[in-house]
Amino acid sequence: MTLPSDAEARRAVAPVTCYPTATLPKPDLNLYRAARLMAQKCDEVVVAPRHAATFHAPAGHFARISCVDGPQVGDLNLWHANDLTERFYSGKTRALHGTHVTSGDRLWSSFPNLRPMATIIKDTLDWYGIDQFGGSVHDVIGTRCDPYTGNLLDGVHYHHCCHSNLTRALAAHLNLPPAKAEPLVHDVMNVFMCTGFTRDTGQYFMKASPVRPGDHIEFFAEIDLLGALSACPGGDCSSGHTSDKAHCYPLLVEIFKPQNDALQDWQSPWPNQYDASHGR
């Protein structure tokens, strides 16, 4: 390999943030948190290890995902409950908020709507920050463990990876065969998972999650949400995934309904106002 004479000068060019967020509409966290204090629990779903379950969080409600019995990560999908073509867009969420999300960040929906689906109002792991390896918690960079990659790399047919778990859960919820539900499953928010990119090769890595029983993350539902959460077969993802080797634990999803007047000044965000002409 021959380096050009100005190689170091090219490498030294300062980066520019692709999407400066100074003009991005900000959530009213004080309003949300005040409403949460008065909210009453109205539903809960326990997600069994190496399985997934669906839940419904109506607009204006709160959803909490909790670690209960032992360190466990989860893969989260979100859809507009009344239009499953509008779903969580991990790539755009990553472009706007960074590789990992925490309190004050929002989970954005797919084109053409591109609006906040949920706002994170509390994260008990926000103390973790970015560690010496470049790892952090709650990533929107990993796609989800899946049987296709497992088969490609190891020649195995493993059916309890997160993609398959989410497919089964959504298929059961919609009363569809898995083949019909599978195209609706999408890239995830990796709840509680600690990940980053290696500094030498730029490869996606995982390490033992810092999550412990009692840790949780809470969302405010900006629109009517259908969610699906998989309790990953990797457990805390300290050593591997896509197998039955790791110790795995359940996850708990709880839904809270605010009092009638707690959000009287709030309204669900409109779909993106781009005219969709695309220059034609």
C-alpha cells in the first residue's frame, strides 16, 4: 500500500455533525415527568427469557421496561398501533441523537411520517456514559440477533434469537403466519445492551450489560404504540447470543395512565410536514 503525500492532512480534516439538532423540537420533560408522578398503572406484560411479547401503550401513556430477576437485555420494536407501516426508524434516531439513547432523547418513526413515537423520560443507567472501550448502553446501532446471520456464520438453525422472537410475538398478536408478520419486524433499540465499535477494525462489539434488577427505562408514548420486546438469548450479552448457552431472565413491561388533566396542554405530534412531492 502506497500512502499519498498528503495522507495525514486528509485524515486531520475536522468532522462536521451531519444533523445539527439546535432547531429540533424539544420535548417538555417537566410536563411529562409531572404527569408520570400522578399516573396509575393500568397494564403489565412479562416477557419470558428467549421469547418476546407485545404490548400496547396508548398516546399520552407511559411505558416502563424493567430488569427484574437478573441482568438481561431486550430488543424493542415499535409501530403505530393503527398503521404498522409507520415504525421505529433506528437509523434516523441514531443520526439525530447518536449511537446510544437516554433521557430526553426520542425514538423517531419511519418515512414519510418522521415524527417522535416515544420520548425517554427516565433511564436509571444514564450514569454509565461512554466507557474506556467506547461502549455505552441502549444502542440504536445493532440490528437484532437473527437466524439468517447465525446460519450464514455457523450453519445453525436457531429459532429463539430476537428476530424470530419478535416475529412469533407479532404473528400471534396479528393472527398471521410468521411469514406474513416477519417483514414488519425491523431494526431495534437494544434496551440495556452495552455496545460500541472497536477502535482498530470498527466492528460492532458487545460487553456485559451493567443492568441490575430494579434498573428501568421509561418512555412517554407520543402516538398510539404497539410494541414488541424480546428477552435476548444472550442474557446480559457478556459472551455471546443466538444460542441457549447464556443465563437469561424475564423482562417486565408496565403501562401507566396519567390523570385526565395532567396533559391538557399536550397533543400528539403531527406527521412530518414535507409536501412529499419529491420535486415532481
